[in-house]
Amino acid sequence: GAVVSQHPSWVICKSGTSVKIECRSLDFQATTMFWYRQFPKQSLMLMATSNEGSKATYEQGVEKDKFLINHASLTLSTLTVTSAHPEDSSFYICSAPTQGETQYFGPGTRLLVL
Amino acid sequence: GNSVTQMEGPVTLSEEAFLTINCTYTATGYPSLFWYVQYPGEGLQLLLKATKADDKGSNKGFEATYRKETTSFHLEKGSVQVSDSAVYFCALSGGGGADGLTFGKGTHLIIQP
């Protein structure tokens, strides 16, 4: 099946710094990718839709200046958490649909902001 | 907006027991429905899906039928194994797979030998 990777798998940073998370589709091209956030023992919440070559679409309540998304190629989307604070600590997961529209998920990135 | 409600766990069963995890949804139009599974330390994996009413998705002994009249997509398995222990998420997509997914809160399933 299709494979989606994320890097890094975990990151610890100081409050006020920025962190970039990469999402790659390894064996297929994805014009659209999705970013989710998962709190401990809770569901995944869709944050934004990343569109190759155009601006991302953010869900209601998600700060676009806080969570910068860039979809620079058909296999790479990046999420940058700017000026991170402890409340941004979470598990961030990306997904990408294949042409058959089945979404494949990355393994996730755990962010801890101190 | 769209929403998914599923039974919260943990659900603890003995090996070879029958499993049902309930899932109901609220959506406009005709969503596609999914069950995803998350094994310990791993990412989400698609377990099965159904794209229209009365469709039955099946995989690895698991089944779920898209019931439009009851807006439900309950997951069932006739005989569970210890290896089925995981967190199961019910989800829907308003636009097939081309839209972001709306997830339920997840059900932690524990199978005891």
C-alpha cells in the first residue's frame, strides 16, 4: 500500500521557538494533504488542508499564522509551528489520499514544548 | 457540521468473543464511512470503508455495514484475537477521500487471552 512518512517522529523545543514538521508521500503523488492534531486519549482533529501550489485551507479555530503550511511539491507538505508554547504540545499527524481516495496516514510527530 | 459518535472504552473482551463497536454519524449529503485502527506505537491504518448506503466493508474478519436509515456504521468481528488489541476510530468524509476526515473519539479494545 501507499506510504506516508513524517519527520521528525518526536521533537522537544523551548517556548518561543519554531518547529517544522515534514510529511512526505513516498510512492505516490498527492496534490492534497491533511494535517491533524491528536490530544492524549482523544480523537484526531482536522487542522488544515494543504494544497500543492496554493494556500492551505484552515479549519475554524485554527490560527493560520501560528500553524504555517507549505505544500511545495506533489510529495511534500510541511507544518511549521511558530513561536511554540506549551499548549501547542501535541501529536501531529498528516495524511494523503491516493487517486483511489483512500487516505494514508503518517506515523505522527510528537511535539513537546518546554 | 459533521460529527461521529462512537462508544468509548476501554472495551475488554476475552479471546474468541464477539465484538461490536457502535458508531453513529451526523452528516449532510452522502458521506463515505471508514474504520481506522491504531496499534500501539504505530500510525493509523485503514481497516475498512463503505462509500454508499447498504455497502458492507470487510477486512481481516472485521465487518461494518453502512446503514443510512439509522446513520450507523457499527464494527463487528465474530471471534477476536489478542492481536486485535488496538484503538479503533470511526470516521467519515463528506467528499469521498478527497476531504479531511471527521473522527470519533476512538475505542480502546483490549483482548485478554
